[in-house]
Amino acid sequence: MLLLRNAPATAPITQVAGPILVVGLMGAGMISAAIAGRLWIGIALALLTGAGLVLLAFALGMPPLAHPLATGLAIIIGSISFAARGTLFARSAADKGWWIAVAVVAGEAAVVATAAAIPGALPGWLLALLPAQWASMAIQSALTGPGTPLAISSLLALSGTAAATLLVAYLWPKRWPYLIMFTTWLGFSALVWHHVGP
């Protein structure tokens, strides 16, 4: 967010604001849901974090959102998706679920930051596999122009994998739903890859 303070109105804010929002949403939503074991807590804290980061960005000089509804939708879907994963970690690993959440957040945040700081440094297929990057692409698209196929596929991927993840959490300790979750994840990754690949 500090990078936005001296950025002109025409600066590529999506390279900074989108990834920062996603890391904030992911950290707050996934880790809090994993600690509390409650989906709604993760969603609520993720949404509060997202709103706080947007307000901070405005205070630092970020131009008004060009498409607030699209941005809000991306933030809401991303928050639900991240909180769903935290809820599953809480169910499957009990009191150690938050450790898994911290590790996942750290790993995906590193990829998102690298993709934003050094475009082209990471292969498209790797980015297409990560829900955090899906959210980043959706928010970036909303900040610059909603309705692109990439944004739509990213939001569909986040929604679909969230539903599959919650199914696994609900049916835990049954293991067969994991097959549905991983199949769903790979299928939506292919959909996203279709739009980011060469």
C-alpha cells in the first residue's frame, strides 16, 4: 500500500493493490477460520480486512475504484473461498490446522508477490493452480475492467472449489469427498489456464 502513496492516477495500481488485497484476505480468512473452526468467522474477518485495506489504499492516494461492484464481488467470493479452506484445515487437523493455514498462506503469498513483482517469472500453469492467484487475477481485472473471460473463470474457480472444500469439511472424516475436491480443483485450474496460458 505504501507504494500507492506517490503513484500517479495512471499508475498500474493492479500490480500492487490486487496482490496486497488477496494476501490480506487469504491470511485473515484462512488462518482465523482454521483457528476458530468456524466458516463465518473467517469470512467476516476477511471482509473486514479487505475493507480496511481498501480504505487504507484510498488514504494513501489510490484513485477511486473504477468498478466497485465487480471489486466487491471478487473480494466476497475470495473471502468465502479462503475461509472454506481454513475450515477444512480445522476439521482435518484439529488444533494444528492453523499451522497448515499459515504455511499455505505463506507459500501462496510468495507466489502472488513474485508474479506481481516480476511478471513472467513464473510459468502460467503454476499460477493457474493457485486459488490465491485466481483471486488476484479477479481483483486486478475488476480494478481495471470487469467482465473479462479471465475474471469470470477465476471467480467460477474460486466459487467451485469453495463449494467442494466445504463438502469435504462437512463430510469429514470421510475421505472419498477429497476425490471430488481435487478433481474440481484441477478442472477449474484447467479453465483458468485456458485464459492465462499461451
